[in-house]
Amino acid sequence: MAASLDDREVAFVGKLVSMTRSEAAERVEAAGGRVAREPSATTSYVVVGHAGWPLRWKPPLRPGLQQ
């Protein structure tokens, strides 16, 4: 059973290695989450793909997201 994302927002950055972005979005939605086009103040989770590391964002990420 998949974990519930309970209407939380998920953003993907970088190239995902194991699946397409569409497949990842389908899984998020199937678990009750929402997919964001880019991270924002309302984003609960940021999934960083292999090609997205190191993570850089403008404006700079809050210290809690930089870890």
C-alpha cells in the first residue's frame, strides 16, 4: 500500500533516472498528492533527480531545504 500524501504538494527538479516525470506525477496523484511545476513556499516535498544535483534555486533556498 502506498503512503498517503494527504493533499501535499510535491515538486520534481532535475532528470529522474528510474521513471519519467509523468510516471512520477501519476504516483504522487495516486497517493493523494499534488504535483507542482516548481518548488514554492507551499511545496511539501522536493524530489531532486540525478541531473538536478547539486540543488541550486533562485531565490536561495531556505536553510532547512538546503540540507
